[in-house]
Amino acid sequence: MGQILVLGAGECGLPLAHRLLRGGRPVTLVTDRDAEAVLAGTVTSTQVKFPPTLDLESDLGLGFWRSTAPHIEGIRFTMVVERTTVVTWAGRFTRPAQSVDQRTVFARWLGEFLAEGGDLRIAEPSVPELDRACAGYDLTVVTRAGHELAGCFDADPAWPVAAGPLRRLAVLYLDGVEPDPEGLGSYTALPEHGEVISYPGLTGQPGQERRCEILLFEARPGGALDVFDQHGTPAQRWERARELLRAHLPAELAERYRHAEPTDAGATLVGAVTPVMRRPVGTLPSGLPVLGGGDVVCRMDPGGAQGANNAVHCAIRYSEAILHDSEGPYDRAWMQWAAEPWLTSVAHPAARWTATVLDPPPAMREMMLAAQHEPALADAFADTFARPANLARLAAAVPS
């Protein structure tokens, strides 16, 4: 059995490396930061993990926060026009979701990988450096890629090419937010402006975690929510966020954040994501094939809360394929075969779900309106967060 190289220590790379290590497969994990640097850095994204994902992590021995992270029992959807609620309903998940700061998660998982004897290399190789290194491994899986390395993976022609990001994003991790009385996450739609999404989570160093609230602004480019400075401090960004909450949300919703403050010096992040679907097999300059996973292949706007779940499922599918074929050969045909189940059953439905929620077609809008009068429909819609493939079937069943 030859060595496997995994590039990237995130939601895909870390579970993949752990599963291979525990399956007796030699694996080298390459990442640009150690656990201390991850904890000292800024938040990396937002994340909500749904029960199927949480179960996979627990089965792998990585579900350290199942008993301590706040339960997210469902979603409270509100449509607001000029600070007035025009539609509202609450949908419950079949089982609760949870959220833990990825700094906390990655630091703990990195520590566990090292404690179990994993081979961890701290490096940020260029494409030529990676190309030379890959020759010494049976298989390379790329789960994190900068612009140059991502360019080694062709766009999937079956998917539309986005001209740019659908939303501009601002993330804030906050202390002092009044909890939702029913333990729900909130999704507030502001037509023409974007969305404001909020839910409870955990943050802090492993072993010292505490509850927080994770607030995400999804701003339509150039719209009223698109006001965040890339170079702003957490305090400056929170002041902007506070102004937006007061200006656009009904008083009873904005009031929850009256005593809030950023959790730490790295508690905010501003950016944008251009959705893209790439082919799973990339080609390095030498002609050597590499297998792409997670965001490298399927990159989605975080407003649909699918990215972290998609990445973990990818890790488990890939590890199963590798352990099933311990001797390889890991050629292009094998890589395509390994990726196909994840793409068709998880990644593609999640990408369609996310695009549909951010730009709902008429059937989806009708369903969102009907849900306020039909609690069962609201619950069924909420559960599509965990099972995105069910959305099209659900929308088709709603009477017009």
C-alpha cells in the first residue's frame, strides 16, 4: 500500500485523513497552518451541520461537541419589507442541527490526528512544488486550492458558469445575543437587499468552548446590505451590522442583538463566493491526475448552509473508495468512479438547493408563502436543509 497525500486540513481533508489513518492506510496531511495558528486566526466561514453529517463525524470519533453544542431545532423564516413582517413561519427539523466554530473544530481535529501518529506537514506548496511531490504518492486528494491550483480542475460544462458572486458576505460571531425562545435559527429575507441569517453555536479553544451567536449578512451586490469594509476591524464591522439590524429588521428582531459584542479579535470575516462546479479529476502541469474534493469541486454560497456538510460527506465517500481499493491503481477512471456517488447524491443536489433558495423560482415562492398556513409544509421545507434532494419533490407537491 502506497502513501496517500491529502492537501488541505478543513471539513473535507481532516475527516478524510482521520478515516484513512484509522483504516491502516499511510497518509500525509499537508496544510498551511498548525492548530495554534488556526485558533489565533479569524473565523473561516459559517457552518451548520445537520444530523446525517453529525452522525458521520460521531461514527468517525470526531463528534466531540454532540453533547455540548446548542441544538438548532429548526428555522424561523421571516420576510420583511420596510421593517414590517409580511410572512413568517417556523419549521422544525426532524433532529436538531449544530454549529461549532471551524477554528475550534480544525484545531481539535489536528491535535487528534497528531496524537494518533498522523503525518502532518505545515507547508503551502506552489503548483510546481506540489507536482513534484505528488510523484512520490499513490494518490493525491486536493481539498483546498488557491486560484492557480483550482485552475488545474476544469469547470463542469453541465453547470452554468456564474459571472460573479450571488451575494457579498459578512460574518460575525457574537457574545450577548438573546437566544431564540424556541431554539430556532433565523432566516430573514429582505427582498431586493438580501438575507440576514443567525443561529447559535460554540466558539473558543478546545476544552474552553462557550456559546455564541453566528450572524451572516448575505447582501445583494450593490444593495443596502453591501456596506462592509474588507479592512474593517471587528468593532467597526459590528457597528455597521448593528446599524443594518436597526435600519432593516422589525424592532422585536433587532432587539435580540442589543447587548451583543464580537466574541474575539478574529470574530468577523468579509468576502464573497462565486459558485462553481468543477470536474473532480484535475491535471497538474506534468500531466499527473489528482482527485479534487469538497469546495475545490463544488463551491457554493454559504447562505444555503450546505458547504460543511457537503465536504464531510465527500471525505467519507472518498475514504470508503480508497480503503475498498487498497492497491489501486488510482488512475483517472478510478478517480471519476470514486467521485461519482458523492457528486450525484450529495454535491449536485446541495448546489441546486442553494441556488434555488437564493433565487427562488415561482414554485418555490409559492411554497414559502403556503408554509405560513401549513405547519407540516414548514417542517418539510426545514428538513430539506438536511436532505436537499427532497426540495424539488416537495415544491412539485405544493398545490398552485
